[in-house]
Amino acid sequence: MASSITSTQQILTNLGFYHGPIDGSMGSETSAAIRRFQLANHLLPTGTLTPATAEALGLSKNKSYRTKPHLPSRGYTTTLSTPDPKMLADIFVGGPLLAASPAIQIATVQKAQQNLKTLGYYAGPINGIPDANLKAALQAYQKDSHFKRTGRLDKITLMGLDILPGAYQPGN
């Protein structure tokens, strides 16, 4: 179990949900990070590593990235939409998450959509699916931030949107 908690902590750190030590311990910081991830991904927020959460994080042995609705819904869904793999890969070209699992990429796109919406650049759905609206929002954000206008989730953009650990510092 410790190795799955260690993997969970590492993935949640990469996605910006966890800021504690990678120690394989299921403490309160890990539980809170799992809960934040579950809420952001419309999963039942238990704070525990449920099968649906493990699958959404890309930890399950079944790599379909779709969960069966086996938990009580309570207004939350346990199904993730899977975007076209080419569209998903394209938005990460030139960035550190190009080789990440589809589940991590989808969660990252959702976080980017949410952060861009909060900043007033994006008005579309928070669904993890990259589209022309997201690309335009990224380009507008990149222009205003004086980043290279790629329309992609490259390292500087991910850091600027506070998705990768460590904040963007001008001149880095």
C-alpha cells in the first residue's frame, strides 16, 4: 500500500494538489490532497484512495481511464471523458507532461481550464478536453504574461498557471 501512496503523492505533487513530503504515509496532508483532486475531477470526495480515484490518477491496472459507476453518486460522477489522444498530446508538445499518462494530462487540462477561467481568459467547460477555446485562452494568457505564444501547456505556462510545483518568477 505504501508504494501506491508514494505514487499518489508524486502524481498529486506534479498536478499541484499535494505539497507535503513524498513518504508513502497516508497522513492528513495526503488525504486533503486526494480530496482536492477528487473535487476537481468530480469524484466522490472521500479523501481516500478509492478505485475510481486510483484510476483517475492512472494508478489502476485497468488503463481504460473510465470508471464504472460503483460508488453512490451524491451529485458527483465517477466517469471521466477521454479526449482524442492526438488533441491531448498536441497541447503538451514542448512541455514536461508530454509523456505523462492520459489521466494526468486530462487532470492537468482541467486544472488549466479552471485557472484560466478564474483569471478571466476561458469561458468553456472544465472537462479536461483541449479545444480551440482553450488554445485561444492559453494564447491570450501567454501574450499578457509575456510568454511565448504557443497555445500549449509548456513548462513556463504550467508554472505561470500554478499547475507545476514552484511559481514562475520573471527571468527564469
